[in-house]
Amino acid sequence: MPGPLLVLLACLPGLAAVTALGLCASGVDRVATAGLAARAVAQDAARPAAAAHTAAKPRIVPRTVWLDDASRRSQPPPRYDDKVVAVFVHHTDSPNGYDCADAPRIIRYLYAGQTGARDWDDIGYNFLVDKCGTVYEGRAGGVDRPVTGAHTQGFNHRTAGIAALGTFTAGVPVPQAMVDAIAAVAAWKLGMADVDPRTDVRLTSSNSLSRYRSGVTATLPALAGHQDGYMTSCPGAALSARLPEIRQTAARLQGRPVTAP
């Protein structure tokens, strides 16, 4: 194949046909374009990759603390998505006057209700947080993996469910330790996919009993309340009011610039 110099020489005046000039001009353009493209590729390769906004993994108490061996043996295999791009916050609608040492017993009771009366294959939430800020592993499958939960009907895929132990309707104080722990879990899980907790994401409903007909793609907060995807008052007015703070804290934990709420 002729190099750039030969192509240019062939394009000198004196050629017999106009068509030849057209061919030469085309050849010069191809050579120049190829050179620019090569330089662009080299410049892109030289640019540093954009830094991912990740957060530290919080301490998570394993499910073996609240689930007995017999129940663990009867668990069906977990299901997985490709990644987690949104988090839904819940409350468990259970009494608030518990001692934090009783949290494993309460979670076991919730598990029994969901797998018994509701006939679910496991507890629906991926994580549970008590009022002292202790984080517990919920649904089986591995806390580091994108386990498909059963927490927000229609939007269980590519999401994680974090449940606050208690009932947080209007006027009920939400412990700061609980708020901070929810933010830490959300920052860590969303950081794996470099998702800003303050942004919106696109999720496709899989169930017409959600707020959106099955197959509809909805725009929802990346850090949402249960009521954003389902007709419910969960996670309660008091905890819902703390979601802007939780989003900001989670973004800060990911190393993102802090903005006004």
C-alpha cells in the first residue's frame, strides 16, 4: 500500500484525468484521517481512568448469628443480578422498645413470618439495621454479591433492600446511629457500580402490583424509600424525612463533593 509521500506525488498537477485527481484527493484524506484517529486513540490511552466512587464496607453481622443450622440447610439456592444500582429503605413495622442485644431474635421472628405465613423462600431484606447501628446480613447469597431480594415488589432486580428494625411513623425519633449505618451500607453497595446515591436511576417494573405496570421503565431515586416503588407508607414518615440526609452522607462516604440537601 503506498505511503503518504507517494500518494501526494501522484496528486501533482499534470495528471491526465480529473477522475484521477478525485482518487488522489480521496487517498490523501484517508491517510490524514487514519493519522488523526491513531493519535486520538493514543491520547485516550494516555488519559487516566476516571476514579470510581467507592466506599468502605461496613461491619456486617453474618446471618449465622440469627439463623439456626437446620434453617440454613433448608435454604434454596440464592438468585443474583449483574449489579446493584439502587437501594430501597424499609422499616420492619415491629416494636421500637427492644434492647439491641435482642436484634437477632427479632430478625429470626421476621424470617419465620416471611417464610411461614407468606411462604417466601427466605427473608426478603438484604440487610437489617438495629437502633444501635449494627448491620445484619439478611437474605442469603453473600453480602458482597448482587443478591436478588424480595423487598420491593416489582423492583427486586438490581436493587438491595435495607430494613430499619422498628416502626418510624410521623413523630417517631430515628436514632442517628441507625441513619448513619443505613447510609454506610448504601454507600458501599452503590459504590460497587459507581452510582451516586443522590441521583436517579432507571428501573423496569417486573410486577403490575407495584406503582408501575409490569414492563414499564420508571425513573426512581438511587436511594429510595419503599413507597417510591410500591403503594405503601413504608419506611414511615419519620424515616422517609431522613432520606435526603442519608443520601448526602452516603455520597460523602463515596468521596463525592457534598452539596446542599
